[in-house]
Amino acid sequence: MAAVLRDAYGLTVSTDSRAAVDHYDRGVRALLGFGADTVAAFEAAVSADPEFALARAGLAVSRYLNEEMAEGRAEMDRAVAAAQAPGLSARERRHVDALALWVGGRGNDAIPLIREILAEHPRDMMLIQRLYYIHFWQGRSAEMLELIESVRGGALDGDSYMLGLHAFSLEENGRYAEALPLAERAVGMNPKDAWAVHAIAHVLYETGENDRGAEALPPRIHPCDHLSYFRNHLLWHLALMHLAEGRYDRAAALFRSVFGRLPIEVSADLQDSVSLAWRLDLFEHPDPERWRHLGAVARNRQCVECLDLLAWLRFKLHDVAGAIEAERRAIAAWPYESAPRRLLGHMSELVRAGEKG
Ligand SMILES: [Fe+2]
């Protein structure tokens, strides 16, 4: 009988391929650390064992996070099919079901299922991280902290990713004095733990320690050498610290070096670049070149946020008809059943502006 294989967190996984599990562990770590090789690691796991349902689900999640929605959902369909095979544990089946709900845009429905699974398997880091970010994007800071406190402890105390998750949730709840040493401990254990570096950035910014932050961040960002877009987000934090201290040239230089020529492939880059350009405008250091670049990027993309931004840029240029058309495309590109109030609100504002002439 083949030996039962376990993932890096000690959970049994249904595959006979040790190589597939190793690649899967690498994928999970990359997801936890915003690694550039997340998709590649899960792909390697799937090619080592095409029937490995959890690896397919991990691949689906990472494609979805890369905003390859259709590919992510198609991969998740394959994961759900693979999870029907006899011999899979109830944990694995429910794990795939929970991630399938999330990839299907049903994060709220995934919450109780993930909680149920974690009550029995509190070391399922894939699900811990997903639920954490569901709460994060819903602005539910108390729930983020409560989640981490419910699963932390025991062997997970030795895991930098767990400490980083805990540190950031403490920070989001205003518990800065506890958050900072915990985040520093995580980075000490694992200098590539980008989420812990992020917690440090947030604490120092929120507590007004911008000079300390501007000094602390670069040597902490540097070792995170396999970061994807999250590097830009950390550098964006650095730019905010320079801005807060009136070092506008440093902030403008960071805009140029980080976002100035970036093709911008995920929405996070767009949000950060737009918000930095906007802040530089507010601080009276405008540069039309920034908006030209961002407008060109938005025009070439079909993502909802880009089209929404394009509508706003067109409106700023007094092209209301073009703005309405871009907003119409943003609403049409929304991947779920009904467009959010935010987009519909923008559209009605534009239509009102059009009627006023
Ligand atoms: Fe941040």
C-alpha cells in the first residue's frame, strides 16, 4: 500500500506523487508570500498528477487572483470533477467546494463552509488565507483577527505566514504596539514574508513614523525577491511615507520607476498607480504624463476597474459620451450577475452630467 502523503502543514492529500505534493507546497507558500511563481508551482503539481484535486483548486485560485477569470473558473471545474474520485477525504472535497464557491463569486456562501472545515482542520492554510482576505475585502477587521486567533497556536506559531497574518489583523484593529514586534518576528524567521513586511509598512504609516518606515522598508522589501505585483504595493507604501514627509520628488521618482512604464496587468497595480498620481496632484506636483500613461493602460484593458477609470478620465477631459461608453463597457465586463451599485452609481452620474450638457 502506498504511503499516505501529507502537505507541509501535515494534512493528508490524495495523490501518490511526492513531487506533486512538493510543487503544491511551493504553490501554497507562493500564495502566502505573493510569489511570482504561484501559477507555475501549481501547474507543476498538476502536471505531476493531473488527478490531484487540491492542486487544481490551487491553480484555479491563483489564476483567478491573476484576473484570468475564465481560466480560473475552467480550472476550478476540473478541480471539482477531480474531487469526485473515490478515496478523497471529506476535508479535501469540502476544501475544493469552498474554493469553488469563492472562484464562482460566492464568497459569502464560502464563509460558513470554510469555518466548518477549519473547526476540524485548523491547519488548512489555503482556506485560512482565503477567509482572511474575504473578511479583509469586506472591511471586517474584527473577523480577520478573530479568525487568526481561532486557528493560531501550537505548531502554527512557528510559521512566519501565520505570524504575518496575525500581525496585520492586529494592525487593522488598531493594536499597533502588538502588531509591530509580531511582524518583525515573522520577517526575522522568513525574510521573504511579504505580508509581514506589509504589516510593518501599515503600522509605521498609521502611527506617523514615516521616517522610520522609509528607512525600514527598502531593506525589508529587497529580500522578497520573488514577488509579483505585491512588490509594487510595498513600494507604493514607501512612496506614501515620502509624501507624508513632504519629499515629493522621492514620491514622484517612485511613481516613475514603479508605475511609469508598467503595462499594469492586475487591478492592484492600477489602484496603487492611480492613487499615487492622484495624491501627487493633490500635493500640487502634477504631471500630465502620469495620466497619459494610466489612460493608455486603461484603454488597452477590458477589466472592470480599468474601464471604470477610463470613464472617469474621459469625464475629466469633458468627453461625457466617451465616459458613458466606457462605463457601459465596465458594467458589461462585470463578471457576476448584477453589476455593483458603485458602477451603476457612476453611470447614473455620467448620464445626469450628459443631460445637463
Ligand atoms: Fe497596503
